[in-house]
Amino acid sequence: SGRGECFVKARGSLTVIDRLYQQGCAKLRLPKAANGDFEVVMINSSGGLTGGDRLDWAFTAETGCAMTVTTQACEKVYASLGGAASVSTTLDVGKGGHINWLPQETILFDQARLSRNLTVDLAADATALIVEPVLLGRLAMNETVHSGQFRDRWTIRRAGKAVHAEAFTIGPDVDAQAAQKAVLNGAKAFVTILLLDPDGERLLEPARAIIGKKLGASFWNGKLLARLVDEDGYALRQRLVPLVSLLNKQAGLPKCWSL
């Protein structure tokens, strides 16, 4: 089990640490980003997750602050003999603030069980970019996820009012369900991308050009939502990297993504 928290505040034009907390297997590192942004790297020092494990993360960007949160590597979820691993994340963004939630891929192995919750609270004029890629095994290793359970829930509020909620569930017959055309049509990699920014509509057509015919994107109520699927993680990244760069004001992805 582990818990990590990082709260940042403004000091003049800079974003600086207000509070940093680490417990158990949850570690946080603060590399110096090349573009000058405040960046936080999450590390699960246990090397992966399995049934009964629990991780809790909390990140707060106070008034006028911007921060990017990512992971050191892909999070691996291994076979469970019983209960599900649990990951809970809360993001809180103050007035005029911005947060990028950019973890690398979560890799689910055969018989893995994971329950994940993401809660985001935004001030009335705050913005956020949320990216969550998932892999059902690794094609290069000839891995197939025959069975398991993955539950992913998002709740996003602006000024205390719910503006987005979704719940994705697959399992226990993961391979059979993923093969269905209305689910993943046989794809092994998928990602949901959500930009919460009233000015995001101007990015809709450029985003659709990057996505191509593999699912799509839409904009309404101050949200640009995109979903992509592909045969494996490498193919998914070929479109995910330029898409995130577009939505992240050409800032690109954290360096950890290319290591």
C-alpha cells in the first residue's frame, strides 16, 4: 500500500511546493522539466500491483499554478488470486490553474483485477488535460488477457458542479468482450483523453486529423473528448504523442515517456 500527495502554490511567477507527502510504496520525484513546468513523477516502488494492493494519490494546484503529473514507467497489474488492486486519485485545481494528468500506460496481465477511481475538482476558470492509456497485455510478448476485471470511474466537477462522469468495465471474459465490435473490435490498446478547456473547440478538427478513423473526438460543454484504440501500445503512441502535444499547447509529453 502507499499514498503520495503533492500540493503546489504560486510564488511570484513560479510554481513551488507547498506540501509533499510519501508513505509506503508510493514515491514522488520532482525532476526539472526542460520547458520550465512544474513536473511530478509518481513511482510505485513495489514494481506492480496485484489483488489487495492499494495506492492513493492526491495532487493540488492552487490559484494560478500549473503542474504536470506522470509516472516513471508503465504500471503493471498482475494476476490476482482474489480481490482487486485499488488505485484512487484526486486532482484539485484552483482559480486560473491548470493540471496535466499524463500517466504512462497501465498494463493489464491475464487474470488481473483492478478498480480505479479518478476525481477532479476544478475552479470555475481552471483547466485540465486528462490522459489514461491502457494495454491488454503486450503484443510483442504474445500476451493475451483471457480473463480478469478492470473497472475505471471518472468524476469531474467544475465549481462544485458535475461536468463529466464515466465508468468503464471489462471482464471477467476480457478477451471475448474486447473482440466485440462495439467494445474494442479486437484492439489491445486504448486511451481516453479529456481536455477541460472552453477554448478547446478550436483544436477539435486538428485532433480528428491525428486520430484518423480509429474512433474519434467531440467537443461540447467546454470539453474535448477523444478515444483511440489500436493493435498495441507502440501503434497507439504513434498517434497519442502528437495528439497530447496538440492539446498540451505544443509542450509535448514528459521526458519519462521517451526513456
